[in-house]
Amino acid sequence: MTFRQALKAGEERLLSVGIEEAAHDSLALLSHAIEKDAADVLLFGGSLSTEQQETFDRLVERRAARYPLQYILGESFFMGLGFYVDENVLIPRFDTECVCEAALENLPQNARVLDLCTGSGALAIAIKKTRPDATVDATELSPAALEIAKKNAKRNGVEIQFYLGDLFAQAQGYYDLIVSNPPYVPKKDWESLQEEVKHEPRMALDGGDSGFDVYKRIIDAVKDYLKPDGRLVLEAGDGQAETLVGMLKKRFKSLHVRNDLAGRPRTVIAQNLK
Ligand code: GLN
């Protein structure tokens, strides 16, 4: 089979199970199966060996079963940087890039930064990569996720202090900025999540009955770790920003909500004014 025929067959198979980005996914899987860049596949063409064909078919079937593309490829991109991902970490979301931008906009020079629930390390690594003057610590409860975050820091050539532990358990002193994309999916939404999301670590998603369990624990403790004018930047689940602002109001003097590219309020920035 030629590359073009394989691409078409893969696309049709993925479309038949309702995968929206079928053409994109088929190309990504073909490039992965034959270990070539997507651009080379499209520009130069060629034919698959029997072995490559078998690999490609297997990958397409895995994707058709709604297994996340990024886990099949073992790679995801965040803020233009490449990250290794597997089932031990949440796949970095486009939504979280807005959280990263908010953190970067709120970062003083030579800041001490803490990323809670770092997962693949996406936020911590992108912040350090963009602002090498910052000193970045990151904590994570899952040992397997922490290993991936360390691997990703190495891959992206940045130095981060990683700590294994629950939220602030290993936090060191006071920070200028604390950022987090904590688990926030409410129990009632669990069943209706996309099939792909169900392959992601429940620990990274499950925010308890209301979705606010981890937010509440962060907000209760955060002031003990923030400098007098420090800031907390939180990703908010869709529809959660208002409640979060309500929770933060009692403790912080200044609060801002930032919309994502789709105009939804998805980042809450709280400042601890001097
Ligand atoms: N954005 C993720 C989702 O909706 C949830 C991530 C999280 O719980 N922090 O699938």
C-alpha cells in the first residue's frame, strides 16, 4: 500500500467511529509507524513494508478504540515544547496554555515559583523555559508522574526542583507565584467524560463530589507559602471560576479572572497584597 492509500484508509477507519480529527490522527499514526516526519510522508510519498503496514493498522485500531493519540505517540506539545506522556500523566491541554500565560504575565524578576500537581511537568517546565531567571519548584503526589516530569525537564533542558508529596507537603519557604492545574472534575461528570479522558489518570482529574476538594485544600493552606505580595494562579474547570472567586475572596485582596481563547473564564489570579 502507498502512503497515500494508507492515510486514506486510516482516516476512513477513524471517521467511521466518529473521531473528528481523523485525517490529522491518521497522518500522525502513519508518521509514527514508519518513523518519518509528517512533511516527508506528504511530500515524498512511498510505500509501506508489510511490517510497517501491520504496525500502522495496529495503531489505527488502538486509536479507533478511543485510546488518546498522544499516549500512542508518547508525545504531546505544550507552549511549543515537546513532552513525553503516558497513562501516568494528564495530557497537557490547550486550555492550560492560558494558565501558563497568566503565570508568566504575573511573574516578577528572579521569582520563586511553585507548581502544585505538576503531572507531566508542563506548567513548571514551560515557565522555567520562558523565564530562566525564575527558580521553579514542582510537587506531585504520583511517583510515576514525577519520574515523567523529571524526564521532561531533562528533555527541555531546564533545571527544576521536583518534590514527591501531597500539595505543599514538600514546599520550601515562601513563593512569589504558586500555580496549579489541580484535579477538578466533579464526580457527577465522570461518566460523561470523553472516552479518551477515561484513559487519563483519575488522580489527575477527580476533584471529589463537587469538583472543589483539591481547590479547597490549596486555598486553605496557600497563604502560608506565599510572599506578602505573592500570587496564586489557578486553572478553573469550565463553569467553576465564579465559585473559585467566591472561595478566594475571603483571603485575597485582589482577584482577576482571565478568559481562554474561546472566551470562557478559565484562569483565576489571586494576589496577596502587602
Ligand atoms: N481539563 C481536564 C478535562 O476537562 C481536567 C483537568 C483537571 O482536572 N485539572 O478533561
